[in-house]
Amino acid sequence: MRGIHKRFGAVRANVDVSLCVRSGTVHGLVGENGAGKSTLMSVLYGFYRADAGSIAVNGQDADIRNADDAIALGIGMVHQHFMLVDTLTALENVMLGAEPHWLLLRATAQVRGKLEALMQSTGLHVQLDTLVADLAVGDRQRLEILKALYRGAKVLILDEPTAVLTPQETVQLFDVLRGLRAQGTTIILITHKLKEVMALCDWVTVMRAGAVVQELPIAQATIAGLAEAMVGRKVNMGRVEGAAHTPGEVLLAARGLEVRDSLNVLRLSGIDVQLRAGEMVGIAGVSGNGQSELLDVLSGLLTPTQGELTVCGQRFTPPHWLDPQTARSLGLAHVPEDRHARALVMAFAAWESAVLGYDGLPQYRSGPWMRHVGMTTATATMMERFDVRPRDTSLPSSKFSGGNQQKLVLARELGQSPKVLLVGQPTRGVDIGAIEFIYSQLRAMRDAGCAVLVVSSELDEILALSDRVIVMNQGRIAGELAIGDCTEAGLGLLMTGGSQ
């Protein structure tokens, strides 16, 4: 790609960008949210037409007007948010729009045969007759890659492919990508996770403010150097050591929590948790071991089978459990793991999403009427304080990048100075500069006397933030350690069912 320019109104998304990707390599594309990475790849894939510049594929000039042109040139793209139809099977999703024959049975048989051969050669195994709605996240990721390869992709663009994967699924995906590279597939990896870039990529390009600021072979790169190039300054992502913290009174206490799902499968068993004022507690564990259910129970989104919960002096037992409205009135705030499904209404303007759940506050309401000016003014203040970009209170929530959506949710939940803060996956899909900012905000809440609980699948994040770590395995607490007693190896052992 040579001299690519792309503007959206007053916003210059790409400014004279040139990108050279070598055949049969994995090329990392990194940068902050809004740096222009996805826009550049959308130009390559035909979603957008560049205002200026040219593209060459295999040495030949290419006029890519739409996604069909890109696919015809062997370019495929797997998006961060999967483009799959939940009510169709895996096989039907691959066929959709690429049926090889007008007779459905014959077409299905042809596609099945080709997919089975493809799965055998790539290691991307998926249950073809299972509905997408019933597939695990890792299987959906593999299905998206299979769909692109089925259409003949020789250049594969992956946008944040590990954002929703467990550590084990990430390892499996990387093994597959190394195998594809060995077979000659060229991979462009858009990611915020610099450790992944160092582990997988051959080359890396760094973008900032719509322009390329660095391109180099991975052998010459360092995580610190890439981070500094991304944000234009030195970044500290590690643990910040300061004065010793003495936790205060217990603000949240749960005892004997048990949760069974609709199939009567035990998801939580015998969980006891205490959160104290001025303390940050991390919940570590491989995804799917009960952390999500625990967060839902403590925030009032899920009523347990048995157990009790005390929040700021008020006690709850099933079936009369805490509910989200009562939680807010008691000073408990919640940042959900899935911001799209539970924290935002994507069609709402930013100012509407910024007051969700708090619209009954006096500054937002006058009798039965909403105070629109009060809401938009408060949202503008939140956006300024949390550096949400762009600073447009009327922009639909869906139009913000993932990192800026996360900062908007954090601004809303932290803005009321809660006594207890529950945070799920605080930096999922967030760039490195925003991660540093989010960490500072969570530490500030802890230092102000808030009891903070952080659930994260990133072990580095748990170690960087926590004063105390609880490890979960198979719905139970496998261990509880002060941060000074924690090591990656020790926590990893507890996470996988071993003992320290």
C-alpha cells in the first residue's frame, strides 16, 4: 500500500500511509485506538475507498472497490466482532454467499468435502453441523478463519483475534497461524497485545495519529520501544509500588455462594469473598471457571442457588437477592465483562449510554422530565476526564472504538464515587496507552477508599493491579494469596488445578 490517504469529514484517519507486507510472513500492525489501523485494513479489504494512494498485490496494481474485489485477489479478513449467523450451522455459514451449486444437497456435499480437507491440512477443527449459537468463542474464531480460507484467502487480516479467547485458545490459535505461515499464507495481525506481536510476528508496523511512525523486523523490536512508539512517550504497564496499604472495613462479604445453571450443572461452589475499603482484589483463573458467574452474583445480575451477601451493611439471601438498582443505591458500581451486551446500548448516543442506570439522579432529572442539558454537560465532563475520543456526546456508542467505549463505561461507573467497584476484563480490546490510564483510575479509586474487585484473564494485569489475589478453578476458590506471595508460575499452577 503506497501513500494511502483517507478522510472522514474533518477527521484524517490515514495520512500518506505506506505499508509493505512480505509474502509468507506474519506482519503485526499496532497502535492506539483511533491510530488508523482498522481504517487502513478496511481500505485493503474494500470496505472503504482511499481518497488517494495505490495498492499492489503480488507486484500487480490492484483496484479494490469492494470486498468481492479483495476476495478475488486472495485477501480475507476476520473481524474483531464475528460476522456469523447464530441460527445457521457452521457449514451453512461458510456456504452463505459462496454456494458452489444451485442444488442445495449437492452444494452442501461439495462444501463439506472441501472443508474437511481444509480442516485436516490446517488444524482448524470445527463441528460443521453445530449451530453457531452453540459454538464456543474459540470455535467461532476458527470458523471465521476457515470461511476466509475456503474463499481462497492467501492474505489473511486478523483484527484483534485473541481479544475474547482464553489463554489456551490463544496458544492453539497461534499454533494454527504458524502452520498457515509455513504453508505460505501471509497474515496481517492487528492487536494491542505487544507480547503476542513479539511471540508471533516477523515484522511490525506502528501507527500513530493516522500515520506510520515505525516499521522494523521483530528481531530489532522490544515491547518498551513499541509501546513508546505507539503513544509517543514512555509507558509503565507494571506494578506501581507505593506506600503500603492497610485495608479498612469490610464493605462486601459473600459466604457459601452456590450457582447451578439451567441444566443443574454446578458453576459456583462454596465461594467466600470479602472486599475491604482501600483494597484491590484480583480474581485470576482460566476463563470459564466461575469468574463470570461470581461477578454476576455480586453485582445482582444472577441469584445464586444458595449463599448470602452483605453489601455496605445490608444483607441478602435467595430468593430476595440484590438487584442492580439496589446495588447502585448502596454505592456498588459494576463494569461488565461484555461492554456491548451489558454496558452499552450501541444505537444510543454517547450521552445516553453515559447515564444508563443513573438517569434518576437529581442532576439528570426534574420531576418526571429528563434534563437533557444536564446529561450532555455531564457526559462532556466525563469524556474530558477519561480522554474519550472523539469528544462528541451525540455520536452513537457503536461509532467509538472498543477502547473508547470502555473508557465511557468506566467514566459512568466511577463518576459517582462508588464504595464498591466490580470490574470485569477492564482492558479487553484496549490499546496500551488507554490501559495505563485505566490502571491509574482503578488505583485512584482504591486509594480513595473504594473496595475494588478485578476479574481478568490476563495474569500480567492481575499482578500489576492487585493487593490480594483469589484464584478460581472449576467454580471453587483454589487459593488466596497476598500480592507479595504471588508468582506467575504459582498462580498458573493454581489456575490449572495444581497446588502451590
